[in-house]
Amino acid sequence: MESMLAGLAGLLAAVLAAILLGKRISLPMVKIAETAGSFSAFRLEDISVLPRSRVTEIDKQALALNRLYTAMRSFGDMFRTRLCRAWCDLARMPQNRWSGR
């Protein structure tokens, strides 16, 4: 009887450990999936920097998405700056240059 109770207690401890470990792994993966979804919809304003993880594979994914986020923001800033300059240059052109005459 005692060995049965010890076995049941061990099983219960293993199940609780599996649940806790599963949550510890799944929550960062959910954040990574949400971030990837925001990238695919070009919603950079919905993205925040992903935290580091002790799990190597999750940490590598988070770091890669963080680098992608930084690169896309830099590109967006550069693109907006150049687009603004181009529009300003067009606004300074004489009217006949705009119509192609």
C-alpha cells in the first residue's frame, strides 16, 4: 500500500512538473508566434522586443525576430526619410516639370 501511494505521489509530481515545464516553454512560443504574425501583417507598432529564454532554440528564435524587428524599423525610418525628401523635391519643381511638358 505504501509503495502504491509513493508511486501515485511520484506520478502526481511528474505530471505537475510536466505542466509547469510546458507552460514555461509554450508562453514564449506564443509570443514568438504573435510577433511573427505582426511581421507578416507589417504591423510593426504591435511588436515589442522579445525576452531572452533559457531554452536555446527559443532564445535563438527570439534573437532572430528581435534583429529582424530592428532591421525593419531602420529600413522604415530610412524609407520615410527618403520618401519625404523626394516629395519635398517634387513640391519645389516648377509645375511644367510635373506634367512632363
